[in-house]
Amino acid sequence: MEQLRTNRTALIVDDDPMTLVLVSAVLRENSFNVVEGSNGIEAISKYLTTRPSLIVIDLNMPVMDGCSAANIIRNIQGGNECTIVLFTSELQKDIVRHYSCSSVNHVINKKNVDELRDFIAKC
């Protein structure tokens, strides 16, 4: 028997209000409770208080970028238990070249909302 995932909390972190609205809607369509943040420091703080099973985070944000926040979250006890998706307008090859993003599970371009929708539906 497949074990049901009991934690249906997702954290969306982006400095663009329209992206927050869009991704929050997709998450809610998939029965997630949604927590929002607008920079990497908020991502860490909200991770600590909510312990989401899924984080969708932007790369380029003020205060702290998404890769740095993901790296810190991964080093917190229990941080390896959540899925982290980098949702960005940057090209994947540029991310690999310029950032240390080994802490994310998946990278999705913001132009490909259908890919994000499909990924979330599988969580």
C-alpha cells in the first residue's frame, strides 16, 4: 500500500507578486496549503516555522538568492526531506555555470508553467 504524504504545505518564494499569485494558485489546485515569501532570508525563516514538503523558489531575488537559500535549508536538520524547485527565468545552463545549485531537485523555466503544473501534480 502506498504511503500517503501527510504534509501538504508548500512554500513559494519570489519577489514578483504576479508569480506568487500564479504559483500559489497552481499549488492550491493540488491541495497544498501555501506559505509565501519574497526573498531568500524569508525562505529560510518560513521554512523553519512551517517545514513544508515542497519549496518553489526564484533564483534572482533581493537580500538573498534562491540557490543560497536552498543550500542553507538543505543544511538544516530535516532540510533534505523537502523537494526544492528552482522556478526561474534564467537558462538552466547559466544556472549550472554561475551558481552552486546542487541543493535543488528540479529547475523549471518561468516560461514553462505547464511543466511546473505537471511537476506539482506529481508531488
